[in-house]
Amino acid sequence: MFRDPSSIPDWFMSTKISPKKSSIHGVGVFAQEDISEGELIERCPVFFFSRQTLKVLHDAFDANHILGDYVFYWDSKSLAAVLGYGMVYNHSKDYNIDFRKVKSVPCVEFTANRDIKKGEELFSGYYHGPLAKDITFDDVGSHVSSGRVTTQWARTQWVKGDD
């Protein structure tokens, strides 16, 4: 896809955003100026790998691999590493940006789901399934919750074929 320059899609990163230290979790992405609801914030290229990769890493190191906390589920066979700031947005159950997979490009687009004021941190909702409001992330990024979603359960989702 990238060998032919005419096939390279127009990647986009708004000049209205910037990474900074976050009081929530390490580094986050912040609005440098006001962002309007529906505004495109970023269009990020992705690269793919098999869902089995994270299981192999876990088995090889007998521990969860940090990559598992940052990838996006793409389809029944693939995970995607999202470039740009795509893997930097922190999680909140009250997220202010939405993302969508664009399979034809392929890329992930992030848009504001409400007006965002200058200085606000941009948050994504990492999980959009039935337990979305129950998921939080501890200081190392692992999926934890009040008994409903566990690290072990979340890790099993790496290799499942369900989207």
C-alpha cells in the first residue's frame, strides 16, 4: 500500500491538540484551543498483527505484555496498533472523543463527541461493549472493575474472534 505514493491516504492531526503530562495516567492528549462537537481530531494510520501475538508474548514472558493495553481490536483475526496519538488518549467512562475504524483506508478516526474547551484532556472510551461503564484502568493500565471485568477476562478477549 505505501510503495505507491498515490495510494497514501491523507493522514490528519489537528493543530488543536498536544500531548502533555496527565494527572490521570502518565501522558495524555489535551486541547490547545476549543474543539467543536463533530470536529475531526485525528486520522491515524494503523498496522496489524494477529490476535495470537499477545498470547504468544504472554506465554513467552509468563506475564501480560504492555502492548495488550494499547491495541485496538480490528476484526476476528487482527489487532491494530494505532499510530499518531491514537494509543496515547487516556480512558474515561465519560469520554469526550469517539473513534471509528475505517477499514477501506485502513485508519482510525477520532472526532469530538461534544464541545471540548481549551486545556481539557481528550478521553476515549476503550471498550464499547455491554460492560463499558464498568471498566476502569489502574495505574499500570490493566482492566479492573468492581468484580465485573477482570484482568483475566480482558486478556481472554485478545484471541477471541468476536468483535
